Amino acid sequence: MDRVLFEMTQPAHVVTLLAVSVIAMLMYPQGQFNPKPDLIKLSPLLSLIYLSTFMMHFGSQIWMTFVSGLSLYFNVPRHTFGEVQKVLFPRYFSVNSFLSLVTLVIFLKMHPAYSWDAYVGIQVGSMVLCFLLELVIRLYLAPPLVQLTIIKNAIEAKAGLGMEIGKYNPGPLSKCPHYVKIHQTFRKVHMAIAIGNLITMACTTLHLHYLSQKMLVI
């Protein structure tokens, strides 16, 4: 199981290190200091991109977590649900990490480090956390989850399982040590992804609250 979990992490290390370096340079660019910060206004195009990426990001989180996932789980066979999820999960976190990064970059352009107060600092921290979590899930957790889903579903299909809707029943496989180990690993990875997703949703909700406080005219 360790091989399944970590065989694809070498390229992920490079991408993660690059992402952290880029964020650090964006947050603290060399030579940027202004003891009397001026208000930085975005162009209409950048403002449109900023609001669009944030709305798409938050909307996809709500849809994937509360609409798509629950609807499929309670209305289609479990293996069909797994087949859909193994396609959606990598794309979901790829798209969200990209949208999160774009929102963060534009926000940092609008709020250089020298201009931060505590409130803006919290926003930057939550946005960085959101982006890194989504990136880590996409690079380190989604690939092994897909592989575990394939292995687990193949074993269940041979035992005539997986067509139940809205429930999980391992049947005779509950006495198979190999299957039990795979299922336990699957549950751990899936739970880690679920917790990470909820944290990212908390981060985007916090930024939504920030934006609502800045809207003087509706």
C-alpha cells in the first residue's frame, strides 16, 4: 500500500517547491517598500478576473461538496459513483488550485505586503493555505485515491459487490485481510481529502465575508 500511496510523489515535490517559491516571491518581492502606502486600484479587466475566479472557485466547492457528491451517492450504484469521482476528483482540485492561485495573485497585487494590516494579513494567510491545500491534495492524495478506487472496485466486482445504492456492505470481503487493508487505506486517504476540502471551503467563506464587508454599494 505504501507503494501505491507514494509512487507518484517525486514530480509532486518539484511542483510543490516551485509553488511555495512563487508565492513567497509574490508576497515579498525584492525592493518593495513604501512607508506611505497608496491605494492600489485594479484595472476593470483584473477586477473582473479576480471576482470571476473567486466566484467560480466558491461555486465549484458548493456544487461538488453538497450537490454533485450527495446526489450521486444516493441515486446511483456505488461503483458508478466511484467511477465518476475518480474522474472528477483530480479535475476538481486542479481547477480549484488554479482559480485559488489566480485570486491570490491578484489580491497580492492589490495589497502589497507593506500595506497589510491584521485583517488583510489574515486574508492572505487563508488564501495561501487554501491554494496549498488544494495543490497538495491534487498532487499527493488524489492520485493514490484513484488507484485505490480502481483496485478496490476490481476486488468487489469479482465478489459481486458494488451495485448497492447509498450504502456500503463488504459482505464476504470483510473477512479478507488484503481487501480490509486496502479499504482502510482508502478510507484514510478519502477522509484526509474531505477534511482538506472543508478547510479550503472555510478559507473561501472567510474571503467571501471579507468581500461582503467591502461592498458599499449593491
